[in-house]
Amino acid sequence: MPFFRAHLLIAMDSQSILMGAQTVKLALQRRIAEQGLEAEVKVVDTGNLGLTDKGVTLVVYPEGVFYVNVTPKTAERIVDEHLLKGRVVTDLVYRDKVPAAVVSLWRRKATERVVLKNCGVINPDSIEEYIAQDGYEALGRVLAEMTPGEVVAIVKESGLRGRGGAGFATGLKWGFTLPIQEEEKYIVCNADEGEPGTFKDRLILEGDPHRIIEGMAIAAYAIGARKGYIYIRGEYVLSIQRLEQALAQARSMGFLGMDTFNSGFDFDIEIRPGAGSYVCGEETALIESIEGHRGYPRFRPPFPGVAGLWGKPTVVNNVETLANIAPIILNGAAWFKSLGNERCSGTKVYTMLGHINNAGLIEVPMGITLREVIEDYGGGMRGGGNFKWAQTGGTAGGCVSAELLDCPMDYDSMSSAGTSLGSGALLIMDDTTCVIDMVKSFMRFFEHESCGQCTPCREGTHRLVQIIAEIACGKGGEKAINLLDHTAKVMAETSLCALGQSPTVSIGTSIRFFRDEYLAHAVEGKCPTGVCRMEDRK
């Protein structure tokens, strides 16, 4: 095997490709060949490096120099100066007063990276590189040394909770299905990820697909399943391609299929692309879609753990949840619990968007505050602006003011504060934005995505759009504000699934924290930020 003195890891996720990463890679390889450095320098594709608003990004090792906004032209400079002469191209280096997102791998604490440990470090197309990072060791240990009950017990003890938004205890969910005596059981990975502003699952799949496969195999052994499905958004083309390749590699090495690790355990996985319905992120609607039916949520009980896919016991776990399984097996429950706080174990992956200096992907311990995220990872407010509000958990999450900047970000603390952690999307906004205008956008999304199966959601989302639009143009008075809140609460109590129950979170929190802004619109006919148009007010 050749020895290279330098490696260039270039982010080759779907967004980076759209920004020209493949063209930059070709320019790098061409210039390396022209300079006669082919035997010394290797260019490697990897997952997202953490920042999503800094163009094409790459890291040069062993120095660990992080370059941003790289173009084919500047790529040639990196080769000529850095790789040939040893001079760092300083004007292309990422510079910030704090280490942002996960870009500075050489500066962040290794204990903070559990789910994203391999993302931006290994080539996601190489099973050998995954194995070199202890890949499939956890699966081998489980099959050789542990009973299914012991696997469920360690996941329970770890305190891992579902990372898709609901925060239900993973080990408890598995424990419901394990004792059921059925010949057929299923494990399903929910990679639908329809929440606006959320793209963490996509970047995990693009950067480390084998981690999900291993997590699913361990989960299948724990509950007694022999078949798994990855339900993934059809738009996630690169994720699907990398998953298909990873599955083929895992089968060729005996990590999937018949008699895995010569243990007598049979398990395989099939990919099922979805058609982009937001409601199919709800596990029973997802199951209906896999079965070939329209993605309508089911009445519960029975719950999927008892009667799910084709009426058989089925466990549905989110991508990020499954990515935590192998590390828990390898390092133990106590290790995982040490990473979070007393309320919630482990780490959480967030996507940061909005008026911050560094938009992107981060993984931080459970219990970190929103203030720490903004200042220590987001690099502060863009342009020196003033923080006004944040939406936590995507469109289905809450709209919080500076009052909650120091509230621990874990499921229980956020719930106690009247909001939610949700799927991990963080939208950070400054004082140039209008809360009412944003809530209007959220309600239009819910109206568009309602499947229409139940009346409260079908009619309620439409009514919410009408009421918030009336408030936005300076009409309705305080009565309209109260009606908006009341309608959302009625929907939460009567809707069949989480889509119809979600608007009350964003509406309730926005009214709670920004009632003065609602009153300015509905009563005074003024938009404090000047965003909303009031000329139609009568």
C-alpha cells in the first residue's frame, strides 16, 4: 500500500456537489499530476465537514488546515503553495474567533462526536475505512457474546431517547417488541426527514452509511427481526446511492445476509424511497407507505411495536438514533450517560440556520444552552445583529425569545419551558425579522402538507392560515389572536397525528413570548419591523 505524505479530504455531500465540489476535485487532481505529486498526495471524498454556507470545503492533513470557498482556480493555488512549497494559503483558510460546527476536527473534543465521529473523516464509499474506525465490531460482539435481552438492557441503561423528535426511550421501545412471539418482525429506519430546516439525517447517511446499517443489524438482533427497511426521501439521491453501495459491501463481507458472523443470525435490509410526503415522517403513515398504500396515519393502539408492517411487530427508529447504537455497545451505557446531563444522555446533532455567522451541522452534549450554540458554534449573530428569537425543532417546534437562551437543551427541560427540542433544526433570527410573518409561513406549510384524513387537521390548518393572514395585515384585534391560539389547541387535542398537533407549539410559544408584536399587528395595525404590508387594513 502506498504511503502518502498528505491527504486532502474534500466534502462531497449533495450540497457541496451542487456548489462545484466535483469540479474542484478534478482541478486538484489535475494540478497534483502536473506538479508530479501523485505518489505523495491523495485526494479523498468524505462527508460534510460541518459548514453549509462556505462553498466547497476541504481539509489538508496531517496539518489539519481547513479551506473554505474553494474554486477550481484557488484549488490550484492550494496545490502550488501548500502541497508543493509548504506555505498555507492564508486567505482561503477558515478563520473565526471560535471553532465552528464540526469543521475543526483537530480542535474539538473527541467525546463530543459520537454520531458524527466518522463524518468528514472517512471515505463513505469505503467499507475498509469504516472497519478501520471499529466498524462492525459492535455487531460482532453482540452476536458472539450477548443475548437479545442483554442488548435491550444496555440500550435501556444508556438512557438513549429517540432523536427523531418525540424523544421516546429507545430501549423501552425495543423492550415492547422483544418478548412478542412472532415468526416475522421488522426494523425500519426512518430517513424521511421532511421537517423544514432539518438535514442532519441526510448528512449522516452521506457521510457514514455503514453506521446506520450496523445499528439496524444490532436492533434487529435485539428484537428478533430478520428483515429491515430504510424508508428514505426520494430526493436524497446521493444518500440512496451510498446506502446501496454500503449494503452491497456489507453483504459481500458477510455483515448482512444469511448466518452473519457464523452466528446463525439472518438479516438483510431493503431501501424504500418515499415520495416526499411530510406526514410520512409519522411512523404509522410511513408503514402504510412501505406497504404500498397512501401515507395516512393509523389509529393507535395497536402500536407498531405490536402490529406494524403487514400487521407484524415493527420497531421504527430515526437515523440519528440508530447511529448511536454501535458506540453504546462498544463503550458502555455509563460512557454514553456521561456525555449528556442528568435529564438526557448522550449528544444531539443539530442543523443551524439563520442569522448566524456559521450555518451548518454540529454535534454537542445534551443539555447545552442555546446561548452556547449561537456563540460557541454559530460564531455569533451575523453582522453584529441582535438576537431576537429562535425556532427549535423545525417548523413543528417552538418560537422562543432571549428568555430561554440559557435553558438546557434537552427533551425534558425544553418541554417544561413550553417548547420542544424536536428533530434538531435550529433557526436563529435577529431583530430584522417579524415573528408573525414567519408564523404565517409555518402555517402555510402545515396547510400544504396536511394529508386531509382527519377533519380537525384538514380544516384547522386552513383556518389557521386565514387567521394569521388577517393578523399580519393589521386586522382582527385581540379577538383574532385568541382565536388563533384556541384553534391550534383544539387541533392538538383532536387531530389524529403529530402534524395536526404541531401548530399549537409554534403558535402558543410565539404568542407567549411575542404577544406585544401580535398586538401591534392586530390592534394597532403596525408591523414593528416593517416586514408586513398594512395597506389592505380597513
